[in-house]
Amino acid sequence: MTDNFSGYTFLITGASRGIGKAIAVRLGEEGANVAVCARSMDENHKLPGTLPETVEAVEAVGGNALAIQLDVRDDEQVNVAIEKCVSHFGGLDGVICNAGALYIAPFSFTPMKRFDLVHQVNVRATYATIQAALPHLHKSDRGRVLVICPPVSMNPKWLAGTTAYTISKYGMSVLVGGLAAELVGDEIGVNGLWPATTIDTAAVRYNEALGGEEMANRSRKPSIVADAALHILSQSSDCTGRFFIDEEALAEAGITDLEQYSVTPGGPLQPDFYV
């Protein structure tokens, strides 16, 4: 295990709020350079959080940050974002694919434009981001890829009513498994990470269909995923092709008291999808 992040550079998608922002700040605390990417450069009146705010938060804890406005569905923008990161920081050591689109509805109520959206943002954009970053990761002595995706299960309870979204998330998981196998021996660790409980993000708190504020209060803070990500990214490249649950990653790191992460200390917790 290696645990010195000073001088290493990571690019994070979906980093204007929630889990992506939390991971950026956590890496910044360890002295890392962080390129934070998202569409929200300016204030969005629907959802809180902007890239400049993430940059400010990273720099406040001692990290270096660069904001890059990015629509991950656009291949040219993805390539430009990678090159901006490399040019600014002098290289790229890790990619955290966190950007995601959420649409949960039964098969008959999922129009093709929504099917396309979750696949463009979840599967295709993850593929494109890693592909653009890979030549630079090969140059690093600590190449890492971390994808926010679940372990694959064909249990029907995870499929009924969520088919389009689940196909897209499992597609990300297949990408992790396949790429990890292809890169064995290349000293690039490729892993997945998923929360055991719902996380208090905008996707939960401002989505009444998912439970809104009530669900958010039964969730954990994004910092639990950030701490789990730090543990995974600190492992040697031999740690690859794994699908971590945040609780399991923290247990490996010796953190078993998880009450600090609860939005409502002592309150009930809502298990996440796929767990």
C-alpha cells in the first residue's frame, strides 16, 4: 500500500457537488492535484454546487485544483479536458469516473431519449474518458482508474422497474472488469466502488420520486465514499478488478465506526440499490 498523494494528479468527472466533490476535497487534503470536471461552472438554480466552489474547497484543505467545464457526452470536450489537465499539472495519474445520469422507471415508461441519456452519460462517457486518459496513465508510476459502479447481480429485484438504468450501470461494471483484465501487468489498477447505503446527494435530496429530504435524512454523507475511494486509490496496482462496497473498503482501512458519516446520527439507514 502507498499513501502519499502529494504531487499526483487526478481527474474527476461529476465534481461540482456530491460524491465527486467529496472525493476531490479528500484527495486535496492529501496534497494531490485535482482536475474537477462537470457542466456546472456557474450557479444552477435547480441544483446547488459549481466547479469554482469545488476548487475553493480543495484549495482550502491544501490541494491544487483546476476547474474544467465538461459535458462528458462530447468526445471532443473529453479529449480537451484530459489535455488541459495534463498541460496544467504536467501529467495525469488517476481518473475517477463519477459523472452519472439517473432515470428509474419501468420498461414501458422509459422513452428512448431517456435510455440514450443514461447510456451516453454512464457507459459511453466512462469509456471515452478512460480511453482518452489511458496513454497518460501508462506514463505514470501510479496509474489508477476508479469507477462509481456496482457489483453485477442478476437478481431480478435489481432489474424490474430499473432496466435501462441498470443496464447502463452494469455496463460500467463490465468495463471495469474488462479493462482490469486487459491491463494486468501494466501497473494500472482499475476498480469499482459503490455505497452500501444511499448517499445524501442532489440526486436524492432534490428528487421526490426517490424520497427527497426524507430519504436524504436516512442516508450517509458523501465523505464516506470519498474516504473509501482514498483507500482504494492508495493500494498497489495489484489491487485491480475489484468491486468495493464503501463499508468494506473502510473496514480494510481499519475504519469500522461509521456513525460519523450518518446524516442523522443514530437514525435508520436506507440500503442503496444493488447491495
